[in-house]
Amino acid sequence: MMYHCYYFEGMSYLVTAQDLYTTADSAGKGMNMAAATFRVTLNNFEKARKIVSTIPSNYMENFNNKISEVSKMKTKSEEDNKKIYFEKDIPDGQVPKPDQQNFVKLESVEDQFEIKHPIGEKLRHIVPPAVRAMQEELRNLLQTVLNQEMEK
């Protein structure tokens, strides 16, 4: 479970860092924030690395691909910042956390409950045989109770 916490936090930083890199590349400024965000991303992945060796190997392959990609982008953005942009390095603590609203589409659960599904209209008249038998049993029981009450 901790692997997923670190991994998905790192992934949210990665998406943000890639966007910052693209924006800085086209705008000609902001590469220092992109480099710092890649650094924070790599730090999160390094936390996950301690755990990844204990989980199934299919996670390991994906994780290694991601950490390799992040490491390359971190190095490239830091080199670009030193050679082209000349912006002051930003400490990891000053990198803003990704806005969770950008990564999650919030939907009301109530809306999901109120939706009328088309298949429900087709199947609403179908009663399983076991339920049909219980309906007959209940009908007979109620008829017996009514008959007893009427005879009194």
C-alpha cells in the first residue's frame, strides 16, 4: 500500500514537472521550477524503491521505466537551467504540491444512484424462480391469515 502512495504521489509530480518543462521550454523561463519538480518526483520514487523489491515483478519493470525516465528528465532540465536559462535553483520544500483537483474528476455519488439505466427497464419484470416461489408462499400465508381473521 505504501508503494502506491509514493508511486502515485511521484506520478502526480511527474505530470506537473513535464508540463512545467514544456511550458518553460516554450516560454524561455521557469526551467528552475521544472528541475525542482523533477527532483521532488525522483525523491518520491526513491522512497518507493525501498518497497518495490518486496512486491511482484510486474510492478518492478514499470517502476524502473518510470524512474529511468524521471532521472533523465531531471538531469536534462538541470543542465538546461545551468546552460541556457541561468535561473536560481529552487529548494525541494518550495515546490508546490500538485493540486488534487487536476488529477481527480469529482462526481456526486447521488447522481449515480438516481440514474435510470436502460437495462433496468427491460429487466424489471423478470422475477427469478426462487423469488417467484417465495411470492407464492407469502401470498398463501397472507391468504390463510386473512381467512382466519374473517372467520372470527
